[in-house]
Amino acid sequence: MDAAQTLVIARGFAATTVDDMIAAADTTKGAFFNHFPTKQALAHALMERYAADDAELLSTLMARSERLTDDPLQQLLVFLGLLTDELEDWMTATPGCLMASFCYERELVDDETEEMIVAALRLWGNTMHAKLTEVADRYPPQLDVDLQAVADQVATTIEGSYVMVRALGTPAIVRGQMDQLKAYLRLLFGG
């Protein structure tokens, strides 16, 4: 699955053949089809694993930031800093996002796989919205903003960074964009 994920992120789902995945994983066609009756079944398994890892990362980094400080704004900023480190490492190794790869080729994935992507993005949006609500309760925003839109901006910044890193080959873009997001949040909440 690791080999398949790397290929799908690098090439796209449609451009990655079963034979490509078999060669990259150094396995046989029989072994592939023993685990995945179709390429679509592999896509589903990949997304299931990716979404679970993504949720675990979100939960782990948020819990860590909440242990480090009691201040909700600082928790959010620490979370974004920890996330930036993770994203830089990830994007240096594999520039891209499996969810984005599948979204670009939505017609090639089944409804269940698409629902996993939506659920994963909603988990991030809801988690960020809950934290931003805590922040806004303590530090009223300096501007009239939609906190859900600000929450969605986190995922938008991450996904946009993936695109920029992939296009320009410069993982430092991640830190630059995340630093800009943190600066905006400091200004917004007067921190």
C-alpha cells in the first residue's frame, strides 16, 4: 500500500496502473488481486488508511498543544507550528496529498471513498472551528469573521501548500504559508 500511495500521489490514480503498483511493491499480480479484487478496492483501502492516519495526526498534535499551554490561542498556534514541522517532513519525502489526488479524479473513486474524503475534511474543519470558538471566547476577533471560514482556511492553506510545493519543488513554501496563517490569527485575535 505504501508503494501504491506514493505512485498515486506522484502520478494520479488514473495514470497509476496495477502493473506499476506491482512493480513498485515487488510483488505479483496474484498477490495484488488476493488483497484487492479491483483497483477501486485498493483506492478505498488507501483512503481508509490515509484518513485514519490524518485523524490520528490531528488528534495527537491537538492533544500535545493542549498539554503545552492552557491558552486557546497559544494552543492553536502551537498546533500549527507542530503541524508545520510534520508537513515539511512529509512534503520533502512525498509532495502531495492522497485526498487531493482522489479529488482531482473524483469520477474514478466510488461514493464510499469520496465520503471518507469529505469526512476527513469535515473532521479538520470541525476541530479547527471548535478551537477557534474557544479562542474567540477569550480573544474576541478584531474583525467580523466567519469562524467556520477561518477554520476551513487551515485546510485550504495546507492543500494549497501541497500544490505549490509540488509545482515549484520547494518544501519551504509550507513554513512560509503556515507562518502567514499564524500571523493572520495573531492579528485577528489581538494576540
